[in-house]
Amino acid sequence: MAKPLPWILGAGVVAALAARFLLPQFAREPDTPFLELTPQNVAAQQTETAGLCPWRAPEADLRRFFPQATGFRDETLILSGQRLEIARRLGHPPTGEDHALPVHRILQGQLPIGAVITRRVKGESGVIELVLAVGTEGQVVGARLQRLREPEDVAKCLQSPAWLGAFDGKTARSSWQLGKDIPAVPAAAQTSAKALLEGARTVLTLLDIGTLLDIGSGAAGSRPHSHL
């Protein structure tokens, strides 16, 4: 005798649910290879990470911030072993981005005369890309925004020589506070301004930790570039 259609449909639904929820419990995921945290592996992973901020105009920035430079060398400072120190200095746990710091070491001949560090921060209207030029004593010697999506009035404020110029001389030990050691901005620009200040303080802190620990000599991904 033929089985009623509702019973057949019900059995089909039960079978589908069983396949959906029970079978994955018995399926074994393929083994994920362990990736040792070495300078070489960190550098390779960073190359594939979309979140890294490129240095878009090195020649123009060198002329602007380090006119005496003859070239630069790319390095990556590995900071994964300094989580507690980073958290203590920043006042919050480090993000994944804080475990390795790409640095463009600026050279005059073979002599390091500074560094350029780029950083992406989340502004009110999208990502802002900060270029920070740093002297040999860890002090800012120049800053510019190479990309931003802020409204015209906000962009004008954040890119003004008066505001970005206030970064000069600041170090990782500075307070980086709006209205204190950095000029205040209109309300519409405050979210993006605070993000930029936090980004600048963070990279200076990471650079300072790396320099104090003298880990730059073992930096990953070191590549020399001539200044044309």
C-alpha cells in the first residue's frame, strides 16, 4: 500500500536536518599546519595582509622629510614577544597589527638618519592613511595624510600645516591629546583626529620598544632601495 505523501515529506525533512547538523560532528577537519612565528614567516604573512598600509610616494616624501637621504631599507620589527610591555605602554592589549611593525629605515649612504612609518586608521568617513617621518631620537620630523575620505572641511582641517605641524617634535612619551599638546579641532573632525593621534602614538611606541630592545638588527624582510 502506498505511504501517505505527508509522511514521505516529513521523513525527507528529518533526513535533511540530520545531514545538516549531525554529519559535521563526525567529519574531521583537515590538519592545519603549524606556522612558527619567525621573522621570515611574519614578513611573508604581512605581504599577504590587505590591512597593511603601503608607502605610496617614497621619493616625494624623502625629498620633503629627509632631503639628504640617498635611499632607504625596508625592515619589519618583530614585537610578538613584547605583548605585556606593549599593553602597558599603550594602555590596552595589542592588536594583531601591533605584533610586527614595518619600518622604512632612511639612509644617507649606509648611515640610518631616520625612519618612515605608515599606518591606516579608521576615520569618521573611512580609512585614513598616515605617513609619519621619525628622527633618530624617536621624534616626529614630519607627517602627512596620503589618503583620506573625509568631507572637504574635515580634510582641510586635518591636513592643515598648523595641525599636522603640531606633530613635529612629539615622541612616544608625549600625551597626544587634542586641546593639550595637539590643537583642538571642530566637532566634525574630532573622531578622525583622535584616530590619527592614537595611530601616531601607537607606531611611535612600537618603534621605541623595538629600538630599546635592539631588535632592529634582526628585522625581517630587509630590502635596500636606492633613492632615484
